[in-house]
Amino acid sequence: MFTAAIVVGALFLGNIIANLFRSDGQISPDRILRKIDLVASVNSITTDPNWSQDGSRTTGGQIRLALDDLRTLSILESTMVDDYATVPACTDFVTPNACVLLADMLGDAVVWFALVPADTSSGQEFLTLPGLIDMRDNGNEGVLRNGWVVNLTNGVRRECGDIDTSSLRDFITRFPDTQSTTLVNMITDNVVTVTCVQ
């Protein structure tokens, strides 16, 4: 009886784990979501000599970020980092405000982060991200195609030329994934505009 319960439990756990993974071995975005609590332009970056964000966690020491809101964040070694499969990593650590930090925070601590290039125009105010694929939390949050969860402003603006959409949900249904882009206001840390790709 006890052995049968262990076998059933092991099969149940194995089934859950198997369902979390797609055939290519990557965890699907609808299973692993990253809540973006902070979106900020980075004034300056200093790293320890061997610091790296290659891989799923940082290695080689700490990185220190001076943000445009006058905060300074230290991200510790072994902090989870984005895989940059959808949005490229920022590599310009010299030019002020060349990078934007997106982070999942626990109080003042960074749990997970991505450092991405700033937009070439209005780079300290707005950031263009991948399109939305879903909404959650009664329409307060949007899910980007890379699994990032971002806050939505009240009345997100929908832009698609002469094509009219009745709601943000309608827009997402008609222009999901690579068919649209999302614009985040870095002052308010929320999505203000979605634009279809024509």
C-alpha cells in the first residue's frame, strides 16, 4: 500500500514536470512568468572584474547600477537573469542611459533581471517591448510573448492605422505575439500603448 502510494506520487510529479517543458527542452512562457516590478533607465554601471550574465544566473561577483531616479542597486552573484532569447542584452556599459533595467523585485532585492538596450528616441522615458499575448489580474497586467508580466495603464492606447479594435483584449486577439509591439512608460512602469506591426 505504502509502495503503491509512492509510485503514484512519483508518476504524478513526473507528469507535472514533463508538462512544464516543451519538446525543445525550454520551459514554455505560459508556465514560467516573470513579473516586472521595476523598469528604469540606468545612468551608470560598474561590475566586478569577472562579472558575467551569460547563462541563467550571474557569475563572477556583483553589478552595481545607478538608476535615473537616483537609486543605486547592487545585484548579487547568482541572481537569475533573462536568457535574452527575445529581447537583446545591453552591452554598452559605458554610455549613460544606454541600458534599461527590468527587474522582478522582492523588497529592495533583485530576484531576476534583464538589462536591455534603451530605445534610440525617448530612451529615458519609453521602452519598446514584444507584443502582448494575454491579460491577467482582471486586466491590470499584460503578458508579453517572452513571458514577462507588465502592469497595464488604465485605457492602454491601441494603434493600428485605420484598423479599429473594440478593446485591448480584442487587439491582443487580433494582433498577438510578433504581430504587435508594446510601449512601456518608464516613469510609471506600465504599458501605455500597443501597436500592430503592418
